[in-house]
Amino acid sequence: MTDLCPSERDVDEFLSGGTAPPARARVASHIDGCAHCQQTVLRLSRRFTRQRDDQAPASPSTSARASVRYLLLDADGSSAVQPAFDTLLERKVGLRFLSEGRSGEAELARLLADAGVIARLSHPNVVTVHDVGLHEGRAFVAMELVEGVTVDRWRQQPRSVRDVARVMAGAARGLAAAHAEGVVHGRISPQALLVSGARVLVTGFGESSASQDDGPYRAPEVERGQTPDARSDVFAFCAVLYQLLYDQ
């Protein structure tokens, strides 16, 4: 714990979504790198889970019971988001397991810090997050199951400027809704944008570590190791738009 750590009351307010967007980004950035605050997030979120279970047993919970609550429907598990059945709420969902190197309670704490706000966004251009948890030591995100393709695959067919404008306008609306809540994506790339018929969605919130897929789209400050903010998302968004328009 340091003098810069938010108080438990501030973390409590952060998890409940009461923190104003500018301050929210600062608190989220601090929690991401502070083991003490990550433990506070875990402890408070478990308290919220117990209260929620007592008041409304049918509500989703942030638990480690993925093997009981979620039944995988894809036998080979080769896709990034695996279709599954939520036995508690009796609906199909998509499960994204984070890589082995980004697992454990610290990663779950960071996911919890973001997922609470993302779950309340309820925006047509943002993939809905239902739950986060741990399964066999790996952090996972349970989300809305969307039948569609990533923009990376969508662009493999010839697309008009009007098509590109429609898709990227939808993505921009989803990203703007997240930024209005103080949530930074941090990994905008063609793989983070989904096209499902006439609907376009931004996915991958809360999974902000760098990867090779988003490398060509990262802002210079992120390449230098700085924490991404809304401006970094705009840079990456424009890089994707440029690629769609000029194919380079």
C-alpha cells in the first residue's frame, strides 16, 4: 500500500460505477499496477457477490465455478471466443479465456475493475459482458455470443467506401460510449471489431495487454510503455480506418 492508493471507500465507489469518468481512468490505471489494490478489489467484489446471491439467487455471479456454471459447446475449443451454455441463466454465451501468462487473481482483479462498467454500458455497438471469473487458474470473460466476423476477415472481400464508413461509424459509436464512462479499450485493431449483419460491435474490453495482432495499430506512447488512454484508442481506430480505405 502507498500514499497514492485510493481508499477502500473510493475502490467501493469505483466498483459500483459511481466514480466520474476522468477519475475512473486514473483509478483503473492505478489498480492495474498495484497488488494491494487488486486484493481490495477481489475482497469487495466477493462481498458484492455474497450480497447479490442473498438478495437475488438467480443473478449472475463473479465466481470461479466456470466448470459448473458454463458448459462448453465447441468440442475443439479452437476459436478465440468459445460458445458455451450458462446453466444458471439458461442462455448461450461466449467465453474468452485469457492467455496462460495473464491469469490468476491479479488478472481477475483488473477484469473486475473494468467489467462492472462495461456490463452496465448496454450499448448496441458494444459486446455485452455478463461475467468474469477464474477457471483452473485462468481468468475468463463471459460475454454476449455474437454470430459474425472480425473486421480483419470482413475486409478480405472488396468493400466500398460507403461500406467502410458504415462499419467504422458503428465502431466509433461503441468506442465513444465506453469513453463517456471513462473506460479505455487499449487494444483497438481489426480483430476487436465485429460485423454481424447490419450490426457492428466493439469487443475485447478489459483485455488491454499488448499482443502482436494490435501491434501495427498501437499509438506511439503505448509503444513506449505508457498506459493507454482515450486518445490512444482514437489513434488505433484511425489506423484501422486508414488500412480499410487504402489497404496498407
